[in-house]
Amino acid sequence: MSDKVNGLPEDQAWQELKLPDLLNSDAVREIHATIEKEWDFLKRSACQTAAGRALWKHAIHDPLADLLAGETYLRNLHEKIKNDRLNNAREISGVILAVRTLWFDSRLEDALNSPTARAAQVVLLGAGMDTRAYRLSCLKDSDVYEVDFSGVLDVKTTILQAAADSAYDSQHIMSKAKSLTRVAADIRENDWMEKLETAGYIPQKSTVWILEGIIYYLTQSQAMQVLRILANKCVLAHTVLLADFMNKPSTTLSNSVFQFYSDWPDHLLPSLGFTNVKLSQIGDPDAHFGLLNDPLNLFNRLRSLPRSLQTNPDDGKPCCRLYLVEASGSPDQNVSHNGPNTQS
Ligand SMILES: C[S@@+](CC[C@H](N)C(=O)[O-])C[C@H]1O[C@@H](n2cnc3c(N)ncnc32)[C@H](O)[C@@H]1O
């Protein structure tokens, strides 16, 4: 994090892409070839985010990320980073992913260190290639549940097993969590909570929910249904939600891949039953991590504009924002929420 401008190290290490030997083994190559041939964009997004963590390794310690991302996604993002650097871009590709990961890590750690959520269960919805269970020792007293499509979880388990069977550094493939359970489920369906409970999740126990890079892939009604289910848990036990939300202009970014948005998640979540909500924007003091020091980069310019603006008056471009939101609620704070569950 030595570069003061755009988050890349000053040395030239980022110029060369070094791949772990295991990525070249027949077994792992074959798995990644299948991903490219058979997975849709939803599942492939798991590898894209892992590539971000792998290439921002000077900021994020995720030694399994490159193996889980695969060569194609690593090369694609590496090429973009190189071009950004050569063009002196103010925003380097992947920086949002890096900041987002670090924000979720730090909020999770703080939550688990607080008396109300100590030893809480941790559930990752749309866990993808997330390796927090292997990276974060704050999970040592937590039962961790990773929820995703069965295809994603199977591939993840197979790659991690290949790493365990090889000479890969064994300390990286040992879970630091009290327990780790993978739960194959589609959170658009009605049965995902039942599947989670069957896997061991206890609704009456304090829980931290991690929704990182997932909620905007759902439709408005699917996302609202998931958020309502989580908010309803506040009446049973201390509940913490960590989630990132796109605002409306952001959903236009990628050929309608993104659907759900909320311009005011800090109003929406209390209307559902969460009592404490804190919203941060990329570049805020708690969502910065020394990676966004240029005052003129896109994120810092957006932060200086009112959130109600959908178009930037300086350049006429849409104000695409990613909100990082922490919300919580407890039975003792609970108030009745019979009001409308519509968006603010
Ligand atoms: C952008 S990735 C994020 C993965 C992980 N949270 C991270 O930050 O690295 C989105 C993940 O959500 C999963 N996902 C998307 N829709 C889902 C659904 N309806 N049910 C379960 N998982 C889903 C995808 O398979 C993918 O692994």
C-alpha cells in the first residue's frame, strides 16, 4: 500500500503475472476449462471476484484466490490493471473489489469482537470463492455456512482438495473457523432457509450475514424477500447484516446483469426491522484502506456530491455508487414493523 495515488505498489511487481504451479496441473486446468465452457455469468462472477483478491495481494492476504480464480480471469484482470497503470488511470481495475473485501473483513472482525455477536454464526450468501474461513482467525469461535449453487460449491471443494493433496502450503487450506459447512441452495427459491437449518444453522443464535457481491443479481422482489427473511431474524437473536448495494445508475453498467438496486438502503433496512444501520461509500474513511488517496478519483468526487443526484453535474455521467452497509437488530430492540416494505 505504498503508492499514495492509486493503491498499486510503487515497485514493478504488478507487471508480471505469476501463476501457482498447481493451476497448471491437469486436474485443476480441467476444472477451470469446465467453468469457462459450462458456467453462466452468475457463477463465473465467483471467479472474477477471486481474481480481484488475487491481484490485489499487496492489500489482501488471500493465498488461495489465484487457484480458485483460474488463469483466464487472472489474465483478463491483470491486462486491465496493466493498461490502467500505463494510462495513469486514477482508478485501477479491481480497486473496488479490494476495498470491498477489506471493508467486509474489518466489519466482520469488529462484529465478532463485540459482546453481542461473540461466537456468532456466520452465513455467507453467494459465498462463491470466498476464503474467509481460511483467512480470518476471528472466526475461530464461529460456525460458518457458505451458501451458493451446488456447482460452485462442488468446484470450490474440488480445487481446495487438489491444493490439500499437493504440496500447497497446508496452513492456507486449514479452516480457521470453528466449523465450515457448505450449503447448496438457490436463494431465489423458498427452501434455502430450510436447507440452511438442516445443515445446522440455528435461527435462535446470534448471526452475522454476509451478502457480498450478490444482492444486485436478484430481481427487486427476490432481493426484498431475502432481506425480509434476514430482518425477521432480529426478533429471534442478535442479527448483523453486512451487504453491498448498488444505486439505480449502477445497475445500467453491465448489460442488465444487475437488477436489484436501492438508492437509500439506510432507509430501506430500518423499514424492514433492522434498528441500527451504517452506510459507507467507497473512499469513506472506513472504506479506504490507503488505496484511494487521489482526491480526484471517481469515488472521492462522487462522495462530495449529494446522494440524491443521479447524474454528475460536472460531466453529465451517471453517479454509479456502491454502498457498503452494516445493519443490526436484536430482540430487545425490536419494534413492530407493519409499515410498507417498499423502497424509499
Ligand atoms: C460476484 S460473486 C461473489 C462471491 C463472493 N461473495 C465474493 O465476494 O467473492 C456472486 C456469487 O453469488 C452466487 N449467486 C448468485 N445468485 C445466487 C443465488 N440465487 N443463490 C445462491 N448463490 C447465488 C454466484 O454463484 C456467485 O458465487
